[in-house]
Amino acid sequence: MGQNTIQAGNLRIMKFSSRKAMGDQAGKDAGEAIRKAIQKNGEARVIFAAAPSQDDTLAALVQEKGIDWSKVIALHMDEYIGLPLGSSARFSQYLKDHCFDLLPFKKIFLLDEGDGSLSPEQLCERYDRIIREKPVDVVCMGIGENGHIAFNDPPVADFHDPKAVKIVDLDNVCRMQQVHDGCFPTLDDVPKQAITLTIPTLMAGGTLICTVPGQRKKNAVYNTVYSPISTKCPAAILREHPNATMYLDAESGNW
């Protein structure tokens, strides 16, 4: 497997020799956490991130055996404001393509579903109620080139945010990452605002599965592990979660 493990605070960091090996282990561990939640609670509530960094983890997770997906409630963590409902760049479309349309979930809650008649503020209020209904069991996530988790970029990140869901302005590092990921052709095409789950919402998840491949994430990973815990690198707060694991490939873990 070519894997080694280090510890940073409570955060376990697993380094792998390839992106596939990284994703296979992350998907396996996510599947195990989902099975345990179903066994304990009769269902599992799972938040999913949408980004190319999640490709390998989701590919492995959808192949996991022994998960009763009819007992899994799926949520997702962020969505752009201003893109047409049918846009291929929407995060909901990514999750449909890589996960939501491939498995028989009990229920899927999209941040922005329906006919687009609700305002961003109304969408936040609606999703706030959904998130607060019951505890979240598993969060499948990544971190950004600027150290963000979900769309909590350094300028808007708040470790004690009173909101579960909020509207945020996206910083240029975050927006440029979307170009690097191939989601948009130029910076001008990337929306400037989004709806995101807040940091306390993510940190309240029972198990965090954080998959972070690629050379462009190397500095953000290093800062997550070694920088002071502050909103300058929001992902550093993962070191305080009691059950979080970060999965790296040879590029992101090369430090």
C-alpha cells in the first residue's frame, strides 16, 4: 500500500504512494463509519464534499459492500450562488454524477433544489433546519489551496460561527482553485459567492474523512498539520476533532 501514518494533535494523517491507494483507504474507512452509524442509530447522516479531490474516495465508497444505502441520508456542504440550476459546474451535479445517482439513498438533501424560486437567504434557512434535525455521523471532505474547509475561506472562517449555514464571499485563491481544478475556464467565470456549511457544523460530524491529493494542496496540508490553529488556515482546526483522518497522496504528502 505504501502508506505511513503520523499524528498532529488529534488528527491522524495517512500518506499513500498513489492517489488510488489514498482514495481506496478513505472510501473503505468512510464505508466502515457509515455501517457503524447505521448499526448504532438505524440510519446514517453523511455530508459530502464536491470537488475533483474527492473522485477516488467516492469511487471507492460506491463500491463498498454491506452498506444499506436505503438507511443513509445524504447532504452536501456547499454550492455556488448564481449558476443556472442545470449547470454542469454546480456541486450538486458533481455529486449526482459521482455518488447520488449511483446509490439508493433514503433521502438526498441538496442545498439548492427545486425551481430556483428561493433566495439564497431562504435556502440557508431551509438547510439550517435540515442540518439541525439530527447529528451528522460522517463528513467526507477535503481542504482547499488556501486551507479552507467547505467554503470557509480565511477571511470568512469562524471557529465559533453561530450559524450552521451561511452565504460567503469567495476569496481569489479559492476561486482560482476552481480554475486549476478545471471546473471553470477563467477566474472571471467563477462565481463570487456561495452557500456553505460553517466550521462548527463540519466539526460536529462524528467521523471526518478528509481526502487531499495533489501538488497544489501541499502547502495547505503542511499548514494544516504544523501552523498555529487559527483562521489563517481554517483546516488546522481539524487537529482538535476527536475522530478525524486526513488522507494524502505522494504529492500532497511530500513535505
